[in-house]
Amino acid sequence: MTFLFATLFYISLGVLIVGVALKIRQYWKTPAPLKIPTMPAPTTQAGVVFRMAREVILFESLFRSTKWTWMFGWMFHFGLLLAFVRHLRYVMSPDFILWPLINNWLVQFAGQYASLMILFGLLGLLARRIFVDRVRYISAPSDYLMLILLLVITVSGIMMSFVTPIDIVSLKAFMMDLITLDSGHELPVSVPLVIHLGLVALLALIFPFSKLLHAPGLFFSPSRNQVDNPRERRHISDWAKKLES
Amino acid sequence: MKTFLTHLLIAGLLLTGGAAIATDVADISLLKYPEPAGEKCVEPAEKMRREHMDLIQHQRDETMHNGVRGITAKHSLKGCIDCHVGYDDQDKAVSINAEGQFCQSCHNYAAVSIDCFSCHRTTPDGENPMRKSAMTNPHQ
């Protein structure tokens, strides 16, 4: 089991990194021939950074479009961030400079209870797909499956945190082995742990081919990342420049 | 190719936020804490590793809320400390949550804070019956 999961983790991490890198390259090279920032748009580059930050941190345009979706979506994502920070304890050495930040009661507590935010957010998003007619009409099987995958990961995590504790010291030893390319520490196998880790690996495997690419994709949205300065500076893409000369 | 993959892997780990600079403390087998004084624990080690916090807390509820005290107190924190506490050069008990001691070693390794000792003492109270040297005659 230890060997199986070690292999699975290396493969899925490799697919995740290479896959997302290739996707980002594709997004990077895709031309944006038109100047189409959604108004009102910032007129400076700094303004665009600020707008993008609001988009990433607060989900501003989602807030303006659908309050319910924003509420559940933001709850899910923010909970995910807190839970992610808590999980760093498994991959960070206790003598690393950032360790005091992770080995902190408040951070760990927030990360533990953020799981309930994640759960509630996901259930809300699932209910939206099922009960809102216009959303159900455009929902594909992958939309449901992705939510269910995230739900099972969340519930298995909650189980380990609140109901059937696992040997986290052994788990960390296993994870540190993976990072230091070492071996010798067994994975402390239990049902929720195997489900949790297996599905996380699956999530990483399908990430570069799924709707989850909205994470890097957001930064490449022309309507969000463009400066409103069409009169000051002519917007022209490289291929159009060649046609002009 | 292998080093390339390794670099890629390490870069990826850094990117995903798992910014772990692994050094010797990262290795669990190098975690050091004093040997316990007793023969064996009140529960199998495997169970203790997973559930010690719940057992101790349950004992707390039994003792404090239900008033059940004495010989049935199998999972009392006092017992843990009596057996697992370490001693310094002057033969003085060291706080069990001090660096390198029994509780702190793993709790620091796994980033779990302990709130037992905001109320409870971290060393045995008086002469420790579990201490082997305490049982031998000092004049011999």
C-alpha cells in the first residue's frame, strides 16, 4: 500500500505540474485581438492588478451576478484555502523557517473547522445544480461528478479529523519520505485515509483536463486583465502587426 | 533525466506550497524523547497514537463531571506523565511538554497544540512511584 501510494503520488503530481504548465502555456499564447475589458475598468496596470486581486480574493463579478452562487462558492474556496494551510503541516519540516506559522493553534483550528465551510459550500453548489432549472439544464455529468469527488474527499477528511483519528505522525513520516525521496516509513492505512489520498491523487490527475482549470484560467480573462486605455495605446496583437507592414 | 525529474518534482512541491526544506528533524526516526519508565502502556501503542486525546478527555469527563475517581482511572493524564516524564542531570523531572520531551516531540512534529498543561502540571507530583531510580535505595 505504501509503495502503491508513493507511486500514485509521484505520477499524479507529475501530471498535475506538467499538465497545468502546458495549459498555462496554451493560455499564454492564445491571442487576445480585441480590447474588451468589462467596464468600468481600471485605466492603469496597477488598477488591473487590484481588480484581479478583488476577483481572486472576493469573487467580485460572481458576487455581482448571483448572490447564492457567490455565497456557496466563496465559502467553499475560502474553506479550501484554510484547510490547505492546515495540510501544510504534513509536508513541512519542523525546522523550516515558515514552520511557526503552520504550527500555530489558530491556523490549525481554523483549518480543521474550515472543513465544515467546504462541506456546506459544496452541498450548496450541488443543490444549485439540482434545484435551479436553468443551471440543471446546462449541467453535464462532469459537473456533478466533480462536486461529488470533492464532497467525498471532504467527508473522508472530516471523518479523520473528527471521528476516526489516524496516526498523523506516521502519515507525516510517509509524506516526508516522498519529499526527500527516501523510504522506510509505512503509510498508516485506514479506510478514510485511503479514500482521501486516493481521490486527491485522482483529482490531481484530472485537474489539467477539467473545469478546475478556471484557477489559472481566471488570470487570462481578457475582459478582466486588460487596461482601459485604447485611446492612449493602440491594442494590436502580434499577428496583426505582421499584416500591417 | 533523473535529476531533471527530481528538480521538476521539487519545483512542483515548492509551487504547490509544500515549501518543505527537509533536514534531519523531518525524519521521524530521529525524533528523540525519554524512554518510558513502565513495562507497557495502558493501551496498545497503535491505539494510543490515534486515540490518546479522546481517552484522556473521556477520563477527564468521568473524573470531573461524574466524580468517578481512583483505581478505575486507567487513562489519567497523571499516569501518562508519571511513566513518560524525563529527568535532567540533576535528577529533576523535566516538563513533559518541554522541547525533546515525550509530548512535545510528536506534537511539534505534527503541529498539534496541547492545552492540557494550561491547567495540569507537567511533572509528577512529589515522589514518582513509576521512577525506577526512585525505587532503589540511594545509599547502595
